[in-house]
Amino acid sequence: MSSLVWFRDDLRLHDHPALYAASLRNEPLQAIYFVTPRQWEKHDLAPIKADLMERQLNQLGAELAALGIPLTVFTVDDYQLLPKVLLNFCQQQSITQLFVNRDIGEYELQRDLAVQQQCDVAKIQVQWFDARCVFAPGTVLTGSKEMFKVFTPFSNAWLKRLMAEGYQVWPKPMSRGEALNWLPVQFAYPKVDSSAWPIGEDHVLARLRDFCAEKVDAYGEQRDFPATAGTSQLSPYLALGIITVRQCLAAMQDALGQLPFERGAAGFVWLNELIWREFYQHLLVAFPHLSKHKAFKPDTEHVRWLWDETRFNAWCEGKTGYPIVDAAMRCLKQTGWMHNRLRMIVASFLTKDLHIDWRHGERYFMQQLIDGELAANNGGWQWAASTGADAAPYFRIFNPTTQGQRFDEKGIFIKQWLPELAAVPEKHIHTPRNWLTVFQPQNGYPAPIVDHSESRAIALALFQR
Ligand SMILES: Cc1cc2nc3c(=O)[nH]c(=O)nc-3n(C[C@H](O)[C@H](O)[C@H](O)COP(=O)(O)OP(=O)(O)OC[C@H]3O[C@@H](n4cnc5c(N)ncnc54)[C@H](O)[C@@H]3O)c2cc1C
């Protein structure tokens, strides 16, 4: 008789309820992980994120081995094949108990249901734990027991529960015996170097603590300026489950002395962003059609988006002639990460200025992002495209020039990513065309591919229709 912990998007030892519960049992304990290349490809897993996952899995494998817990890594093409391989392994290893943290996403839920059914037949007990969110999806509901469809009431209800119930952080498991060897694995999946992002829980937890000690207080004033390192840059680690939102709460509480329950309290704005993350995860479970890239607001499925490959490519390559959009897109392509304000600007530009279906942008982001995460990415795109769970009307359309002027006034971020604009004086940096025509006629930086006020009028007409 022995137990097995199945790791998925939870590549950590701390605050891992499934691992912790399994470690309390007085019987041999093993761990398992599945590399699923074809499934990842279908889900547009970015090669840079795959690299980060591989590095963190190897780190986790070594740390588990040091605790005497062997980790076995299987490669199976997709989720369909996975339950059978898992069952065979359990039978070969006399596993009677399987411990798993619940996943979200329609395909993942179907996979887990198939695993549960096979285990039932084979008399293997499966214990499921809720670890992704502070409160399990489906448990923060309106008075009539429905999922909230807009953020603010969800956030109020979530905060009320946090105040009443608090939260729990599970400890790292104790050693299970002699240390074992760990042989590093390599994923059979395309990879792009992610070494700019250090891995390991100790490093990431230290980064979280530093952010809470030094920056969480000023986050509200700093978070919108991409040239300033005012945000935590923890998203890749949260997406892979190297740290959890509960650990973020604990670090904030340590740094501030208490959690900021009230709007206006120090740290509240950051807490509110973490609640956005929870909101989108809860939404994905409550509305499974979101996993299939359907619009949250069904009537917006009738918007006749306009496909234009040349314009889409110009957006992807950072060649739209709008400096803030182009700098953001080039930053994404080169680093796999983009600041939140910029994500909002480029998503608004693609959907409301180029009138391209948000699903193309959502997909491109997933293919590039080191923190690509279905719930947040889908939520962010649908918010920007006005098809999502958002109280604001469809006529919220960002002006890319004034957004640049407000949030990168001196063009510091723009010049970092668009070296061809290095000589453009500050006052022309957001609309460089006229200056370039006079002073650098050979400069290849493109003229704006659309006129914003015309595009805006077209977007309004598309929605009104
Ligand atoms: C179009 C679009 C696509 C996005 N795609 C993703 C994605 O694939 N993965 C992802 O993690 N985030 C996504 N976001 C949300 C947000 O942009 C990133 O989480 C944030 O930029 C990460 O930077 P940070 O870690 O410094 O965040 P901080 O500002 O320090 O926030 C802390 C954490 O809260 C969470 N968070 C913050 N803002 C949001 C938000 N608006 N929605 C959901 N969670 C949030 C993230 O986990 C983040 O790490 C997207 C936003 C938009 C507008």
C-alpha cells in the first residue's frame, strides 16, 4: 500500500494541501507529473513558459528527492491517454491513495473526471483539494447562490469571507526518509530560454517578501507606469503554482501587520488585483464555455470582427506606428512578459482600433507569455474587447496616444524597446511621424496603420449593429 501525489500547475512543496495530507500518512509516498506535449500545443503553451516549467519541475524533483519522495515524470501526448498511464502506474506501484489539488478549465476537469472514474473501478481512493484560490470556485456566491457576473460585488463578498474565515497556509512536508537521487528531465516541447526568471520556492518567496516590505504600500501610485518596476512581477510564479495567493496574503500581512480589508488602506490595491485573479478563476469554473473561447456576453458573439492579416502581423511585430503599442508588443516578443497597463492598451488597440477578434489576441498572448494563464488571459481579453464580465459599456475605447502620454510621459519605456525612436524629442515621442518626416526621413518606423478617431467610430458601429 502506498500513496501518490499528482503534481500539475502546483510545482511547489509549501502550501500544497494534497502533498501535505499525503505526507501525514504512515506509508510510502511517491509523486508523479505528466508532460503532455500535444495537449500543451493545443492550449498554445508558450515555449518560454515550457522552459520555466521544466526548470521548476527539475528543482521540485530534486527537493522531493531530498525529502525521500521519488518523482516519476511521464510523457503522454494528451489528456485522453493520461488516465490509463496513471492507472497502470498506480497498479504497478500498489498505490491505493491518490492525492491531487483541483484544477480548473474544462479540458482539465474532463481529464480529472476520467481519472476519478478509472480509480473508482480500480478501488484507488482519490482525495481532491482546493489549492488554486483562497476560496474554492463555486463558494463565493450571490444571495441567490449564483456566481457574480461583475467584479465589485464579488470582491466585496470575497473580502467579507476573508474577514470572517481567514485563510490557511499549509506547511512543507517533513522528510520521508533517506535522500534519493534526482535525474533531470527534458520536456519534448519547444523551449525558449527563461533564465531571466530565477526559479525555486525560496527565491520566489524572498521576492514576494521583498515586494511586500518595500513596494506594496506604493503599488497603488506606481502600478500603471511600465517604465517603473512598481508591480510584483510574480505572475509567472503564480501561474505555475510555485507560490500561491494564500502565501501572498501571508507575506502582505507580515509586512503590513494586518491585511488591508478596507479600500484606501495600505496594500489594498494589490490585494484587489489578487481578487481579480480569483474572480477570473471562479468565472472559468462557473461558465465552462469560457474555456472554449466563447464570449462571456452571448450577444457580443454577433459583433462582426474584421480579419486583416497584414494588420494583425503589424500588431504582433510592434509595427503599428503607435509607439506605446509597438514598444509593448516588442517587449512581449523579446521577454515573454508585459506590464498590465500595456496589456490593456494593446488589447484595446487590437479589438477596438484594428477590429480584430479578441480570440486572435488571446491566442497570440498565450503563445508568447511566460505567465500565460487561461482564466486571467481570457478574462483580460474579454474585458478589453467588451465581451466579458465587466460593468463598463462597450464604448470604453482606449486612445493609444493619450494612454502613452499618461503612462509613459517621457517615452522612457518606448525608447527602451524602439531604438529607432531614440533621437525623437520627448514632446514628439507619442506622435513621431511629423518629426521623423522632417529630421529622419530614412527612419523605417511606420506611419500609424489606422487613424484612431476613424477606428473608434467603426468600433462603435460594429457594437451598435
Ligand atoms: C489582455 C490581458 C491579458 C492578460 N493575461 C494574463 C495571463 O495570461 N496571465 C496572468 O497571470 N495575468 C494576465 N493578465 C493580468 C495582468 O496583466 C498580469 O497578471 C500582471 O500584469 C502581472 O504582473 P505582476 O505579476 O507584476 O502583477 P501585480 O500587479 O503585482 O499583481 C499581483 C498578481 O495578481 C494577479 N493579477 C494582477 N492583475 C490581474 C488581472 N487584471 N487579472 C488577473 N490577475 C491579475 C497576477 O497573478 C499578478 O501576478 C492579463 C491582463 C490583460 C489585460
